[in-house]
Amino acid sequence: MAGVASAQSAAAQTLSPQTLWPPPLWLVVAGVIVVALMAYALLAGADFGGGVWDLLASGPRRSAQRELIAHAIGPIWEANHVWLIIVVVLLFSCFPAAFARLAVVLHIPFTLLLIGIVLRGSAFTFRTYDSAHSAVQERWGLLFSIASLFTPILLGVTVGGIVSETVGRAPIGVPGATFVAQYVAPWLTPFAFAVGALALALFAFLAAVYLTVEAGHNRELQEDFRRRALAAAAAVFVTAAVALGAAELTAPRVRDALMFTAWAIPFQLATGVAAVTAIAALLARAYRVARVAAAAQVLLILSGWAICQYPYIVPPTLTLAGAAAPHETLELILIALAVGALLLFPSLGYLFRVFKGQGAAPVTH
């Protein structure tokens, strides 16, 4: 409970009632970062999940399953990474002290993460345009799937390391500190890998639910991915329980925040309702309802992470207010974001309308 008390104390020092409105610029930027991460999870996360189901494609409709996955992610997978770019730019520009610590302590998983993103995209492209020979297709498909498998785990590992305070407490520059203590131990923890497994299960769940809608009127493919979505929902439940158990051992502040704070019960209830709604909709074959509920479940989980970590950006050493860039920098960045949004959102809307609208024909065989 001491972790909760310290977090609440820091929050009280960071924001007084007089500064709740208008919100300070650092809080606005932090909110944009969280929203961008949510968009990345809902869009690119589902793409990663599609790679998992590509690896696990089986049965008489194996080729059709893979064709549906390629049809679903092919036109827009590159655009989905714009959200990750926004997160990196905002961290670098608006919270430079936090960016420096994260980039140093987590340089190994970050490097592997970038390699995974590049390998996944390259393999997907080469599989699409390289030789149609089965051996070539299998080789690129395997690389695409493996990269889609370990990249979400690395994403979760970095989040787990940050929120559990091991990254913030890493002895960077401390005399006598070993390489392992500084650059490996902060993220090589049971809790971090439990969060990585949870991220993988969530992305696979999202992808399977989305693919039930993408299948259109192909009932057989819908049934294939409905069963996969239900299996992934069970995996989400198991990995979430494992992560909570690991938090009990190695990240007690996270456990306390998720179980004993004032917002814990409403948060748990809302997340549970979203999860049950998604499963019930899948059982009833109400796929569009399931898609909305699954997305809501993921958004709630990410919101819980953000609330659990507040007011820190790298707990327990760097608060959002303490790590923020000067006011003028934040102001200019937000102006640039507003101008960029005028170009980004219409462009993305048009892209989705062209490739995801009614004119985009689903797989029918």
C-alpha cells in the first residue's frame, strides 16, 4: 500500500485543484501520447495478431485464412505505424529526460522491437510480390509470422519494465554497476514477460475478432476466426491473471494500484463488462458488436496502465511535470500536432474508405 500512497502524494503535488482546468500543457501532451498508443494497439496491434493467425492457419481453408489476413492488413499496415512515430517524436521533444532514460535502459528490447517491425513488414511485402512458388511463399510467411509473434511480446516487456519501476530504478552510471544490472535486469523480470504475453494475447484476440467482420458473408471463415477469437479471449484471461500474480511478487505498486485504489473497482467492472460482452457477442455471432466490445476492452486495459502510472512517466524517478520540456516547446509541439491532424485524419479517413469501405471485396472462397 505504500506504493499507492506515494503515487497519490505525488499526484497531489503535481496537480492542485486550481490547475485542473485548463490542464497544463505537459498533461495534454501526455494525453496525446496515450491516445496514440491506444490507436497503435487497436490498429497495428491487430496487424501483429493477424501474423499470429497466419502462423497458426490450418485445416482445409488454410490458404483462404491467410488470404483473408493479407486482404485485411495489406492496404493499411504501413499507415498504422504513424501512431508509434507520433509517440516517439512526442517523447523525444516533450519529455527528453524520460526519453533518454528509456532509450538507454531499454536499448536492447527497443532494438529487437524495431528489427521485428522491419522484418515483419519486409517479409509481408516480399511474400506479396516475390515468386508465387510455394517454398518462397512459406519462407516469407514464416518470417512474417515469427516477427509478428515476438514483437508484441517485446512491446509488453517494455511496458511491464516501465510501470513496475525496474527501469526507473536501473543503476545507470552508478560506479560498479554491471552491464546486466543496468541494461538487462530492468526488463528481464517475470512481470514484464507476463505483460508481454498479455499483449500478445490481446493482439491475437483483436485480430481474430476483426477478421470475423472482414470475412463478410463467408460463413466458414467467420466460424474459423470465431473459434480462434474465443480461444484468444481465454488466453487473455489466463495471461492477465498471471500478470497480476507476477505483480504480487515483483511489482507490488502495480498490484496495489489495480486492486486497492478508489478507481480500481469501477475499472475492473468496466473491463469485465467489455470482455463478457465481446465473448457473448461472439457466441451469438454478432460480430460487429464483438468488434466494438473487444476494442473497448483493450482501451480500458491501456487506460488502467496509464492511470496506474500517473503522475510518473518513468516511475518512481521522473514525473510528467518534472520531465517536461519548457512551456514554449510544448506549445509549439501542440500547434504542430493540430496542423498535422488537419492533414492526417482526412488522409487516414480516405485511406480506410477506399480499402475498408463497402467497395472492398472480402475473400469469398
